[in-house]
Amino acid sequence: MKPIWIIDDDRSIRWVFDKALKRENLPHRIFDSAEDALRALERETPGAVLTDIRMDGISGLEFMDTLKARHAKLPVIVMTAYADLDSAVSAFQGGAFEYLPKPFDVNHALELIHRALDETAREEEAGGDAALTGQAMLGQAPAMQDVFRAIGRLAQSHATVLITGETGTGKELVARALHRHSPRRDKPFIALNTAAIPKDLLESELFGHERGAFTGATGSRRGRFEQADGGTLFLDEIGDMPPDLQTRLLRVLADGEFYRVGGHQPVRANVRVIAATHQNLEDRVKQGLFREDLFHRLNVIRIKLPPLRERREDIPLLVRHFLQKSAQELGVEMKQVSDEAMKQLMALPYPGNVRQLENLCHWLTVMGPGQVIEPKDLPPEALESPQHAALDWAEALARTAQARLARGEAGIIADLAAEFERTLIRTALDQTGGRRIEAAHLLGLGRNTLTRKIQELGLENGGEPHKD
């Protein structure tokens, strides 16, 4: 068996692998630099390589480029302490077999090494520019590493992708990353939130219209499909698309052509569609709200984004990133967070996920009185534990009920239940900026149910924001 090569400028990492590989009785060579490994490559060929990405001198990616030019099928596992999307994508675009973020479990690393030795034929080859642009995607949690791997493996694909995840998890960031690391990167990326466009305008937004197609159509207009020709069209909240437009979208995906509203000539567009939703499309198919054939057409490859509460180990990393970003935008020094304050931040429920955390970090940058954020500097919702808040709410309800019963009132449950629902709905609408679809999701209601309750409870006339 050819030896496994370990390349890392960290002495402790080299020591760990040396001991672990000896226990496994696997032949191996240890290098403290890529330069030494390249010199050895002139004389021998390894069976697999595990290399750090960022090292003094020649980087792990540069070493892998040279290695792949000579031995294209040789499996390479790359390691990095930098838990960012671009490290993962760069690794896969360079032809890496696997990606191992530090700190890692030694047993997991050994498992990857065995897989690399056993499955050389599955070596992935991909190319492209690994430059990072736009917003960063960060995460050390295993679920996020799976997302990074998926983006890396899809780098050369034109396949339709369905991104699922709760509101605020970063679905558009994933769509932009898929576009940025694809062969379509130099063509347009067009995004459309299908839930934010009124039904009678959505068809024109998607497919365009001809002059005179409807009142106000004083000229012809290209739709989003034509605007995205050669590039990527991102359809957010696809689960809310009206049934008749679902049918039209299915035809476009199947045939690659469509008609503008009021048009008689077919229009062709070479577009990669990436769709996203916070809803369970399988359930909507069962309820008859979403076409099953369209679901299968969109669900070629699925990427599921985890909610922030399922990746709490990423919160410190994200907090530092967002505090740095806010400081740069405002032209101020970056705030630091004490250990106790960070513990409090990590314990929050984050119904708004990463978007909510980013807004919180911006608030802290603006409102934090000192340079180091302490627990007392956090906003009120972060200072109060969920358990304590629940007790206060229950006690307040009990006191209200006792007072009304003491006055001899009867039938109080209907009034209190209505007030309970009013409070929850108002709070959810405040949280989402008046967007009813998001508010309904947070409350666990259907959109139509929420609309009905708003009308029944008199909130429609109470000046509540309305953003469908």
C-alpha cells in the first residue's frame, strides 16, 4: 500500500496523525510544509493526501493544483481552521475528495482516510474561480458543513436546486453562492420573491408582457426569465405560487420556452432555476396546494438549511462576523462580547434565525454603551430568560382572570382567548415587519387562517401593517 501523506505546519496536528495512523497500521509520511511534499513527489506517489489549506509558503490548495496536474485521480482531503464557505468551495473546485474543518474528531478523520484509499475512483474534479464576493456564509456545525459540501459539489452543475429552511436561515445566500461558483457566474442572477408580488402581477413579472396586454401596459416588457437568460433565476417562497402559474412554470422547466402575457410568439430562455421555500412542499402537495409534477421537477437536488437553534456552536463565529460588518458599515471600532454575554446570546431561541442575529448585532453596535458588551447591555428580550417570561405571563393571566371573576363576570374564556390571539398576531406581525406569510409561519397557522383571524379579531381596522 502506498503511504498516506499528512501535510500541516502545526506540530500538534502532525503528532496526532502520526499516532493515529500508527495505531491503524497505515503507512504514512509526515511533512511540515508543502514544499517538502512537492520535493518528495518527484521521487514517489502517495496513496492519499491530507493537507492543511493555509500554511506559510505554498498553500494546500496550490499543492493540490500541482498534485492534480500529475495524478488527477489521487484523493486529497483538505483541512482548515477557517469555517467559511469559500474554503470548502475552493477545496472542491480544486478537486478535493473531502473537506475536514478544524477542530475535528480523529476517528472521523481516519474514516475519511479509509474512504479515500478505498474509493479513489470517486475522486471529484471541478474547476473555477474561488473568489469570495458578497455576503459570507459561515459555520462549523456539521449541518452547515454539509451545505458547503453540496455547494462545492454542484459547482459545475446546471441542475435545478430546491433550498428549504426556515425564514432567515440564508436561503438566498445559498442561491447566490450556487450561482457565483457555477459556469453561469458571468451571467445575470435574478431573484424574485413570489410571495411578495400580487397574484395578478406575478405572471407579468415572470414572463413579461406585450404592449396592450392589459390596462396600463403601454409598452412591451421583459420578464424575469428573459432577464436571467444564460444565468440563474432564484424563485423565493415558491410554495406560495398560485396554481395557474405553477402550471406555466412547469411548462417552462420542461420545454425551455414560454409566451409573454398577451404574446403569440414563443420566447426561449436558457435559465437555471433555483427555488426556495420555508414551507413543507410535500405537505402542500398532499393538501392539493402545490402541483406534484412541479414539485418533482424542482426537487432534483435539495439543500436543507438548519435553523440557528440547531447550530448554536456557530453563534460566536456569526456574532463576531456581524459585529465586524456593522462596525465597518458605521465606521466605528468593532465591539467585543464578554463570555457571559455570549452565553446569553447562545441561549436565545432566534425565531428569525441568522437574520435576527445579524439585526441584534447591528443593534448592539449602535446601542452598546461600552466597547465590551456585557449581559446588562443586551436588549430586554435577551435579558429575560424564557422560563421567567413564561411564569410572568402565566401569573398576569391568572391575576386578570381572578379580577374579572371577582367582579362576577362570566364567559371570560372567549374574551381572554381573543385577546391572547390578538397579542400573538400583533407580535408576530411586528416581528416580520407586517409580512403575513412569515407571521403565519411563525405562529404555525396557514396564511388564509391568519387573514381570517385578523378580520375576526378586528385587527384589519386597527391600522396593522399589511404586506402580502
